[in-house]
Amino acid sequence: MGHVFISYARPDEARASRVADALRGQGYEVWRDDELPAHKAYTEVIEERLKSAQAVVVLWSAEAVKSEWVRAEADVARNAGTLIQATLDSSMPPLPFNQIHCARIEGWTGDPKAAAWAKLSASVAALAGPTAAREEGRRPPRRERSIAVLPFQNMSGDPEQEYFSDGISEDITTDLSKISALRVVARNTAFTFKGQSVDVCECARKLNVSHVLEGSVRKAGNRLRITAQLIDGATGDHLWAERYDRELTDIFAIQDEITKEIVAALKLKLLPEEKKAIEERGTSSAEAYNYYLMARQYWLTGNHGDRRREERVVRLCGRALEIDPQYAQALALMALAQISLRFGFGDTTQDGLPTAEKALAIDPSIAVAHSAKARFFLEQGRHAEANREIARALELEPESWEVNKEAGRVSLSQRRIPEATRFYEKAAQLMEGDFHTWAMLLTCYEAAGDRDKARHAGRMMFSEAQKALEKDPSNGAALGIAAGGLAAMGEVERVKEWIDKAMLLDGGNLNMRYNFACVLAAQLNDVEGAIALLETTITRALSSQVRLAATDPDLDNLRGNPRFETMLADAQRRVGLAPGSPNPTPEAEAPPRS
């Protein structure tokens, strides 16, 4: 069977999937990067697949031309003599690839009889060889084994238990993604169906998967009832279903059983290293796991700018660690919260770096601990060390929401806009409900001059922030980001209404006030209004926010304004930063309170 590698830019994923499906239908074994196993470094897997491919199909587009990854993969294929090129939108390959023939498949809808497809298919056959299905004309196309894990329903009757059912769904998704023979839809994509009554076959068609796993969780004290059903996406038939009535302490055994039943039902071969990776839970204590899930939920949905968010995460992780002191994941999350408390709120009793180091001493593969170290070094202006730590985190766990979000922060702080955009886009793809990441993407898109994407980011900011406000109407971060979203959409009058409401509800939230200043400066071009807000923010802010103001693209409209420059320089001196630079002076200690 011929092996085909498909290279494409992330925004073209739907069309790349169509090409992959058509080639699989002709009997080829096709690989693209949605099948990256969670336990291996993505660069290692891609290199292996590129070298073993008999044909590499590069799908060029306006986005692909700008992608360093696509160019690098095309270069490897060109040198190996396996390169096949096609354009999705009439964009031509960049130098030196424009010297090689490029098929035109713009507008192709998946029809295997289309003339445009025939040319591409013939090129693949020439390199990868004709498949048995093509030669015999009678073998049915191999059905790719793929799955979407829909969010398990919280049947506990308590919305506060949502974190637990979501955590189980996410963990099962992570476990299944470690199986190289199975393609697993990303958590965020599957979670778009949360709270909906779905037709499973329609869901499978939309997500382009062969199977769907759905279930429910009822948690009452230390008792659990978990149901799970594996459904054939084409027929709607149940391949396997089970109900588990157990103690909370059995949660890991239940997750393992569900994974094993899916493997058996789909007749998958589980490699020894994959089995080992799935069984590694980080803790053997269900109680510690419960506290960790709760802490992670606060980290995701809590009020940015309200120190109680970080304090809750530290307390909950601390409780988990009292139960299991070797719980490295809890240590890594605690480190992130401690670093935010130190640099964002001036709590000098919190460090975070020793906590991250302790996590790595227990388990050197904990990517979030490396991203915590990156954040620490970034806050100290030690950019080379921050870059090194975040690169290691990405190598260990490229599909981690926390890691990609911190990578975006590290890149944006150094004005590496394309890199920051790529990492924030990945973070938004991985985690449903993360309105803060969409706000950072708005900053990136505005800095790049991409108005269409900026408007889309604005819509997502508003819609995701609205969901958070339904749970907590006083969430200052959500109020601020919703206002920013409205500004990006051009709804100026509604922006002012939202700002007034937010200032009444959470006026002391400096993070929210800073975001409003960014909205006024970048979206509404209200220089005086932005500076007036910053005078109540930057003059009281700690080093983290002052450093951000020195490089934030949202404040570029203010640079050169004497009032703003004087205010920023005074704030930098107050917190130990050299005026005109985002880097701290060597002797600077923790910033003083004001």
C-alpha cells in the first residue's frame, strides 16, 4: 500500500481532510498532522512520516505560502523526489517550488471524477504506485478509524460539578489520542456540541469521523455513575455500551476500561509504549485528581485580574498535594498560579520557580512545568531562557492548551506577531470557552493588519465572554473582553454601555481597566480616553502589566504622546524597569505596592 503525506496550513484543514479522504478511498495510506500521538514530540513524528512517505502532497494557499512548516516540508519532499503540489485558491508556490508543476484544485468538492483531481491522483499513483483497489476496481475503500469524544453530560443536578464531567471527557480524549492507529478530534472541536441534543450520525458527518463516544456522569458524594456508548457514525448502531456504578476511588479504572473497550470494539492494535502512556495518570488518588480538576477549571474560567482566581488554584492544588505530594501535574499548575500572584499582584511570598522545578524533578516530561518556568523568566526579562523553556514545553506536549497559551505570551512580549498568532490560534482550537485567548488573537490580527480575522476574533470574544457571564455576571475579565469584542465589530455605542456597567461591578480590577484602555486606543482611536484610563492603571500596576504596556501593540497609537511616554517611564522606574525597555534592571526585586 502506498504511503502519502499531506502538508497544509491549519486554516485549510477542511480541504486537506477532503483530499486525504479521497486518497484513502483509492486505497492509499494517508497521514496528516491531525494524527499526532500525544506521547511523542511532533517534530520527531513529522520527520519520520516525511521520510517514509512515497508521495508528499503539498497544498498551497495564501496561508500555506506564509507557513514556515509547509515550506520546510515541501523542501524535504523536493530533495527526496517525492513532492507533488496543488493549489487550493490559485496561490502559486513560492520560490524555489514554483519551478515544479502545480495542479489546480481550487473549487474541487471531492468528486473523484473531476479533471483537476485526475491530474493530482495520477501524480500520486506515479510516485506511490497504483493501489490494489485501483487495479482491481473492486476493493472497497478502507474505512479510517477515527473518533470524537462528545462532552459527557453532567447529571449530578449541580452545575458546580461540570468541571468533573468535562475533566473525564478531556482525559478520555487524551488517552485515545495516544493511540497512533486512531484519529481523535480535538477536545475544543468536540465541545462545540456541549449542551446540544445531537443526531450522532449528523455529528459524525460534520466532524468527519467514523465513530462517536458519548456518555454521562452522576457524582454524589463518593459515589459515581458513569455511562458510555460507542456509536457507529455511519449507521447510528451501538458497538459497545456500559454503565459503571462505582466509588470515586475507581475513576481511573473506569477511564482505563472505557479506553480498552473502545480499542477492542474498533479492533485497534495498541503498542506497548502506547499502553504504558495511557496508564500513566500522574496520581493514584481519585481525591487528589478531583481537586486538580477543580483547580484547572478555575484557571480556565476564573476572573483574570482578580487575585482570588490564582489564590483558589493554589489552595486547591495544595490540597491535592497534601493527599499526593508526588502529583507533578498539580505542582505545575500551582507554579503557574504562584508566578501570576508574584508578578501580577505583588505577592512576594509566592515564587513558582521552585514549584515548577519540583514538578520536573518528579516527572521531567511535564510540559506545563516548563511553560511555568518560561513565564517566570519572561517576567524577569530573561528572554533567552524563556524561549528555551517554552520550546521544550512545545516539544513535549504540542497539543497542550496551557503550553500554547504561554508560548503565545512569550512570543507576543517580544513582538513576534506571526509566532504569537500561531500559538494563540492553537490554544483557541484546543480549549472551548477561553475568551482571553481570542482577545490576544484580536491584538495579533490588528497588529498584522488583518481586519477580517480581527472582526472574527471580536465575534468570538463577545460570544465566549457571554457564556462566562451567564455563570458569573460580575466577571470583570469577561465584561472587559466582551466590550473589546463589540468594539472590534464596530458597535461603538454598546461598547460604552458595557464599559460603564463593568466599571460599576468590578472597577477595582486593574486588568479589566487596562483592557478597556486597549479598546479605546486600538479599536476606537480615543487617545485621550485611553490615557485617562491608564493613569488610573499603570500608575498602580505591578511589573507584569507595566512590562506589557511597554510592548503591547494595542497601545501603539499612544506611543510618542508625551503624556503617555512620561507616565510609562515613571511606572517603569517605580517597578525597577529601565525606561524605554521592557526588561528589568538587574537589581530589581519584587515591585512595591502603591
